Amino acid sequence: MARIGGRSLSRRRGRDPYQARTIMLPVGGKCRYDSADWRDSLVIVRRGALELETTRGVCHTYLAGSILCLAELPLRVLRNPGSLHTALLAISRRQ
């Protein structure tokens, strides 16, 4: 199961126009894809590996350092295929 947390990107006082969420996938972990979860987000694979399975069953793997946009894609599941916890950072504008 994925763990999601949020934090502000700015150390300034007041409302920051951006927010960051950390998503952790344990070894062998997976989470069902929901396009709304990734709307307006830039996703960075901070640690480990991320495997994306499409609705046609094709898998693509991205390693630490990869930068992705996961909104509006024909995906079924996000999975950690590696031997380390996968850490994703999703940056988006505040609503």
C-alpha cells in the first residue's frame, strides 16, 4: 500500500502556490492508478524504481531521477519492482 504525505515547497510565510506530496511504495508494493490523483502534477522518482502497467498489460520501468507526468494516461497500476522502497515526489499547484 502506498503512503502519501504533503508539505509546502517554500520556507516563506504565507500561502505557497505549490505543494509537494511524497508517495512511498514498499518493496513489491503497488497502488491502483487513478488519473485524478496525478492531475497537474510533476512526478519525480526520488529513490528505487517505478513500474507503470498500462491498460493493455504493457509495463514500463523508471529509475531514480526520472521525471514523469502521470495525468490522463491509460494506466492500470503503479508498482515497485525493485529491492528498495520507491519514493516519489509529486509537485503540483495548489487548488
